[in-house]
Amino acid sequence: MSLRPGEEPLERRAVISGIGQSAVGRRLGRSDLELTVEAALEAIADAGLTRDDIDGISTYPGMGAGTPGFGGPTTPDVQDALGLSLNWHDGGGEGPAQMRAVMAAALAVAAGLARHVLVYRTVSEGSAQGTGGRQGIGVGSGGGGAPRFGGFMQWSLPFGAASAANWLAMVAQRRVHEFGLTREQLGQIALNGRRNAALNPKAVYRDPLSMEDYLAARMITTPLCLFDCDAPCDGSTAVIVSHRDVAGDLDHAAVHINALGTALRGRPSWDQFDDMTTMAARDAAASMWERTDLTPADVDTAQLYDGFSVLTIVWLEALGFCGRGESGPFVAGGANIARDGLLPLNTAGGQLSGGRLHGFGLIHEACVQLRGAGGERQVVRPGGRVPEVAAVANGGGPIAGTMLLTRGVR
């Protein structure tokens, strides 16, 4: 909903004061809890805090939900491991995609329920899949015989559509039909991510990738090939969401939360959304811009969800970086989305090359860029300035969330 004139969005009372990330790799063979503690301790120290200062905790999806390696440790497990005394805690899988955990933390801080909230997202899908391939949602999760499903999956499974890759391939096909999206345009999302990943020591894939390599890769679900799909991995990312009055105490620039995008105004369906070319990204983005005076032209870098390359294509339009149906031509050739381009995109490699940290790697990278701490991959805007505004998006099927982050002045 739109704000009343002069009303400040509550999320602006919160900043991201600390960030941390564990080791990241295809198959680290370490426990979810160990990875989480590593990321959490780094984030707490980065914020200049101790464990005694942390009075809130939040995660996605909570309760260890999902297929093996997906859910991460529960908040009670992490609270116990770190010895935290909490005034507020939260975890859940329903809401504006993965970043709902950060959004909930920001609003808890704004409401005075907590002052410093540890937010984490941990995956070990690389180790969980072993030597086999990726499995669809709910497939291969144990038990004998064929599992039974309710909801929409009872209609999609008979056609072999067990994976979000299948469902989002329909979005890509619709964009091919309606807007003339080409595989070469989709490929630029993968190529851009790989170029940036080469400068990220933690990235899963750092070897060069050519358009010829991309086009020759095996098809997964038309028109999405192997390099259109993110790379399952192990790793944990943590951020500390604090009240904004601590910003001046930090030894680095605080990252301010300027606006959240949380809306879902269409049918919550993978295959029957009212506009299959936009999905929920359309609504989340619209609601974010309703909460700020900033515009797409003010954004210095975009960290946009790339669980599948077509989602990034959708987000570029939903967030207003180009017109409807224009994201294919916008990314063609790769110049506009390069680190020195009009809109530097997924500067740590995204999930296609950096690894499937399920959206939290994108939040981490936005903070790195706004702090000017990107090293070789640091974005430098015209005039030699460090980025001041970053857009971050998670999800993009029938659930989506987005945030606008700004650099604090030290």
C-alpha cells in the first residue's frame, strides 16, 4: 500500500550493520550448523558486536523445511550453538521469497522488538545430492514407493514437471513467443555472471565461458540449458540487521534499507499467473517503488535473482530498468550489464556461477559493493564514485521480494 504524504517507511529505521559468509563450495562435507556458525560469527564481528549483543534471529525457510540440504539449521539450533539470549525470533517459508527473513528482521527492529538481529540462510544442496544429479521439489526425499502430492503438483507431475526449472521454462517459452527472446540473449546472463565470478575467490565456477560453450551445453528444459540453471552448493550467508542509530559507530559504511517490495497481487500459481511473462516480480517491484522517492535511474548496481537466467530477464523489466519486452535487447551483447556498464549486474557471479546460496549471496554482494569493498570486482560509477544505491531481488515465480539499499555516509 502507498504511504501517506510525509510518512517514512518503517524499514528505514533499520540498517545492515554486519555481513558474513562461510566457505562456499560444491561439496564441502561440513554440517549446516558448522557453516552457519562460521557465517554468523563473521557477521557479528563485522558489525563490531559480540554474541551478547544479538537479541533477535531470523531465517528462511525455518524448521529445516524442504528437500535434503535445502532448509539449513533451525533457529533453536543456532540460538543454542551461539548461546544467544533472544527478545525476538522468526523463521518461515511463506512470504516475499527468501529475503522475507531480512524484511521481518527490519520490521522487528523498527518496532523495537529487537536491536540487533542475526539473519542467516544456509544450504548444503551440493553435498546432499552426492554424486547424482539434481532432483525436483519433493522428489527423492526418502521413503519407499512413489510419493503422493496434492495441490498443483498433482497436475504437473504426470507430465514430468517435477522441478522449478520446468515451470520457469514455461515463462521463458512465453517470452520467446511474445517478445522474441533468444537463447543468445539468455546466454548473456550466464556469461556476465561467469566473467564476474572469475574475480570472486568463493565462486563455484570461475573458468571462462563463451557463447559457443553456452549454446553447446545440454538442454535441461527448453529453452533452458545447463548454464541457465544455478549451481547447487554448500554455504551459509549471514547479515546483522540493526537499528539505524548504530550506523555512526561502525568502522564501515552502514547499508541502509530504503524500501521493501512485498506485494503479491496476482494468482499465487506457477502455471496460472495472470501474466506468465512477469510472475510475482511485477508486484514486488511495483510495491517497492511505491515506498521511495528513488527511481530505477538512481540504481548503481543490481543483484537480481538468477536461480534460472530467465528470472533475471523478468526482474530487469519488473524493476523498470528497461521497458516491457525489452530485457532481451537490453542484455544483448552484454555491455549494459557489465561491471562498467549502464547497470552492473550480479557482480560476484550470481547463482549461475557463484553458487546457489538461494538469494542471500546477492544481498551480501550488494552490501560489499555499497561499502566499496569489492576489490577487483568493485563497481566504479561515473566520476569514480562508489555505488550509492543497490537493488536486490529474490525469487520470481509465484513469490518474490525486493529491497532497495543505500550507502550510508561516514
